[in-house]
Amino acid sequence: MTTATANPASGRRDVSGVVDALLTRYGARAVTTRAIREQHSHGEGLADPALPDVVVYPRDNDEVAAIVRLCHAARVPVIAFGVGTSLEAHVAALEGGVTIDFAEMNRVLEVNVEDLDCRVQAGVTREQLNAELKGTGLFFPIDPGANATIGGMAATRASGTNAVRYGTMRENVMGLTVVTADGTPIHTGGRARKSSAGYDLTRLIVGSEGTLGIITEIQLRLYGLPESITAAVCQFPDLGSAVRTVIAAMQMSIPVARIELLDDVQMDACIRYSKLEGYEAKPTLFFEFHGTTAGTAEQAELMQQIASEHGGSAFAWTSAQEERNKLWKARHQAYYAALALKPGHQAFATDACVPISKLADCVLETRADVEREGMTAPIVGHVGDGNFHLVLLFDPKDPADRERAEGIARRCSARAIAMGGTCTGEHGIGVHKLDALVEEHGDAVKVMRAIKHALDPTNILNPGKTVPMHD
């Protein structure tokens, strides 16, 4: 049996009674083995593990509500877990407690083809959802790269490669079923395309990172499959030329579905890791166009013209699915390709988002900062909406190396904020960006803190994340 470390300041009682009750009620679906607890102690990002005391696998809303009621009564922390692909320590059990794993809540509950919407349990992954939508003529476009759960994507307000055309989870979540901090299930939003009824609780919960409620079901917008999908690739002599091409395309309102930037370091990593043949280790843009056959061809040709005006070369485009899949598989494997550049190193991934006119300045200044510090940090981004990412590789045995990586990340956040942007376009705040949140929002953080206290007065929902509870 395990017990959580006492935390007198929080007023929490010993967790052992909660663990015993969960073991009795859920049997094999409540697990205290160290291996499983370690698996749930961190996400995909910086691996500073913080173990829960028990991991529980509920099967429906009522079971989630019962677990949360038990934790509320005992003031024991409770953390929601999808598949652990988040990057800002969202799932780390900083104060121990109960992790709710949604692996067994993975059913698509309804698909409304005529209304272009569906309802899913929180544990459904985006790839699973699109597989189940085959044959309906519909698809769900939000693609953060990883095969994340829909619940996790809603909790972190995920977006990804298609956001420039289809928006983020904020725009595509129509309603939610949420278990509040005292274990009460509530429903927010609905299936109507708009509503003026009361406070918008759906938008409040989306992006709250499990700190205001536990998401159990999600009502989603769906989209019709486009008649034609065309992918294109173009390489550039330098990073500035590639970024300026993106700015020009956005200012001309070319309706691209995706524009992805890989700098020369990341492109080199992808060529090696994903066996991309016929490309050089140069800054590269990946494009995708959705629409009619004639429309996508016209968009690709116009994009080629813009790229050539900014020094782009080796522009190639295709509508063949096999070729498109190969390109986007390489893009989705970019994180693992970056890790493979320096075996034995860990990755500290961070992101920022700026107005499109500031994108070149922010990316180039960040790249210069990386070079000054002598770090390896590939740059990759969903640059169509001003969002880019750094994968900072550091030696985990060298504290100074990690501090250099963290310093670059802090300065990247500050730089984006100073340019009218944000410290995170899609990763979220989690643990690592609490100071940056205060820098970005100032006194508005007090309002966020008041909301957290009102909805979770005993601070049991994913404590220590998203909003600093003290000045």
C-alpha cells in the first residue's frame, strides 16, 4: 500500500483510505503497482516524474463522478489522464493522489451525419474517431501530431497542423459532459451551432487542463471530406525566406489547410529518421490544400509563384495519397526525429505564437538565441497561424545544460509576449509556464485564480497546474 506525502498547508488527509476504497470497489481496475504509477507520472515532455498513489480505469460517467466524490470528501488530488502526449507536465501528480485513466471510456457514442457532429467519450483518440467516421463522408480535422485523446485535446485546447483552416479545439467543441470538483456531472453547450444562453461554460472548461472539471464526453463539429487534397513541399536557402513566404501567403488569403515549417536542423533530422529521399537539409515548408480538384491545383500553382519570389526551389506537389501520407508521417515524427539527433539527451519542447507580421522576427531572434547558447534545438511550426515550436535537446546529467535550455524557453516566451503574442499557442501552461502566464496576463490572473477557487475550493483538481494560486 502507498500513501501520499503529507501536505499540511493543503489540509489534505492521508490518501490511504481513498486507495483502499478504490481497490475494494474497482478491483483490477484500480492499480497501485509502481510500474503503472510511473507510466502515469509524466507526459511526453520534460520527464520530471511525480507519481500518483493509484490509477483507476472507469467505464462511464457515473464511475468518474463516484471517484471524484470520494476524492472530494477526503481532499485528495485527482488528475485526468488520456494517453500522456501533453508536453507541459499536465499529468504529473505533483501532490500524489488519484489518476483517472480514460482508456476504457473509448466509445463513439453517436454520429449525426446530416448535422455534421458527433459525441464521444473522453478516451477516444483522434485516429480512432476518424477511422470510425470512414464511409460517412465526414472527418474530424484537428491534428496536434500525436494520436491524443479527444478529452485531452479539449482539456489542453489543442490545435495543430490543420488549425489555419479549421481552427482549434475551442472552435470545434460544441458541448461537454464534465464532472465538477464535488463529483457532480454537468452538461455544457449542446448541438446547436450558436447559443446566447448564459455563461459559456464550454469555452471555460476547454483549455483548463483538468483544473476546473474532469471532461468525460465531448460533442464535436465534423466536416465533409474535401473532393481533392493536394500536398506540396518547397525548400529555401534560409529560414527568413521561408517565413516571409508564409506571411505573403497569409496576407494574400490563400486558403491553405496546412503550412508547416521545418528549419534545416529539423529537416536534417527528418531526412535521417523518416528516410525522406530527394530533399536537402534546408529550411522547408510543407503545404496542404483542400477543395475541388481545380481549386487545389490553382492554390498550389499560386503558392509556387509566391515561394519562387522568396527564393524557394524544388517545389513539388502531388494529390497521390501515398505520397501525401509519407510527407505528413515525417512531419508527425518530427519530435522523435529530433530526439534521435542526440542519443542520451532529453527534450524540452516549448512553443510560442505571435501575430503573423511578427513571425519572422520572433523565429529568427529565437534561432539566434539558440546559436549563442550552443544548443541543438530544431524549430518546427504551424506557421500559418503564427505558431512555432522548439525542441531543446540537453544532457540530463548536466544541470547547466538544462538551465541553458530552460533559459532559451523563458526568453522565447518573453519575446513572443513582447511582440503582442502568447507564451503558448497550443502546448498549454501546465507547470512550466506559470511565470509566463503572469507576465502575459498580469492582473487578469487574479480573475483566473478566483474562478479556480470558486469551482474547486479545496484545490483537488490537478493542483499546481495552469494558474498560480499565490502571488
